[in-house]
Amino acid sequence: MLASSSLMLPCTMHGRCVLHPCYRHPVPQRDACITHMGRRSAKIAGRKGKADEKRSKIYGTIGKKIIQYIKSGGPDPASNSLLADLLKQAKDAGCPKDIIERNTKKATDKSQADFQSCTYEAYGPAGSSFVIEALTDNVNRSVADVKSVITKAGCKVADPGSVMFAFSRAGQILVVNAGEEEVFEAAMEVGAEDIQPVEGGEDGSDGYKVFTSVPDFVSAKASLQQKGFKLAEEDSLLVYKANAPIEIEDDEAFSKCEALVDKLLALGDVDSVHTNVVGLD
């Protein structure tokens, strides 16, 4: 899954703007810097405004999974390891107790349908591609809603597998408020496969996405926490990571991709959207 030697090279260079080495098609440096700085400011402002929406989405996903896991394995965490792990994740993410209790009760209601995992794929402008993950209790509704958003955005619904091959399943751990060297050293110690810089977090701070293999995700996350690193729990999860991220120079095309992601995430059934577009993280 490791795409490049990004772990071996610094991902930032002080005093000038450069692209992370995993970006396959960098634009000329001066133009890239102008685009980069403008989007950086917008991203910081946007993330501050979307923080509550993001948390609500995460809590909603936790609620749906509680129902799914209880229906499949019972309500006792002692005998349902999936539920036990989920409840720990909910606690780490600060999920309100009433959400957990409400959905635990729903799970025992015979009128409550079970939830199913669905994955959709789409093509956007300028070579962009998207993988959409949904957890729904009504597949027909989910399919119709997702397809409607994609087509209304002027994008194209992709055949199953036609986009997925360009992504790899990976563990993602977002480390915040830490120095580059200490993150790189710790990441190598826990067996990270890739590291990418993240600019303009929710509080305006920068951070680093540490990517691991799926089997190593839980242990790597625990190790980084034990080393004293602050992690953004809502952004530390399993993802579909683009094998070859692209940089979109055209602002109109970039905005179109951004709008598509926002509209998809506004759907109750959709839990996450993954893309190969740099900057839509």
C-alpha cells in the first residue's frame, strides 16, 4: 500500500511551499503556493465552522453501529467484542451518553430495521474520484439519495470497482500539535507506512496523518497515545487512501469537488467520503 518514499523525506520545507512527495503531479511552485495559501485560509475558516457538523456525523455513525452490532451480536459488551470496541471508541470520541442509550434501546425494538454497509463510487471534474461509505436501514433510499446528489452536482456515478482500485484500505491516525521530527520518529517506531501533513485544523493548528496497515491500526494508535501524542479521535479511523493523490489547480473544479463532498456528507445514510483530491481532507 505504501505509495512512495514519503516516510523517508521531510513533508515540509521551511521557508518555501512545496507539495508532499506523494503528490504525483505537482503544479509549478509559484502557482502552487498561491493556490495553496488561499485554500489554506479558507480551509481553516471552513473547518472551524464545520466542527459541530463533523462531530454530529460521527455520533450518528456510532448510533447506527450500536444498533447494527447489538442486532448481530447481542447487547452485552462482555460477549460482543464489536460492541465493546465501539463503546470504547464512543467514549474516546466524547459521544454523549444519551446517544448511546437511545440507540441501545432502538436496537431491541422489533420495528427498527437492521443497518447495512454500502459503498458507492463516483467520478468528478479534473480527474477526481470518490469512494462513499454509507450505513443505512433502507438501501433503496440510500442508493437513490447518493445517486441524486452525484448527478445534480454534475458528476458521474461510477460502476462498482472502477474507482475502488485506485484506493487502498488503511488505518489513519491524526496527530495534532506536535513537531515534525518527533512525529516522524514515533511513526517509524510504530510501523507507519506513510505520513502526510495536514494544515489548518479545527483550532487552526497543523498536524500529521500517520497511515498504517489495517492490522496495525489499533496497536499503532495505542502506542502513539502512550507516547503522549494528542490525537484527533474523530479523524483516527479506517479510510480508503488514494494511491495517487492529485492536485487540482482550477478553483472552480476544486470548489465543485468540495461541494460534492459536503452534499454527500449531509445525507443521513452517508458516513464518510474519500477522494483522491489533495486538500479535501
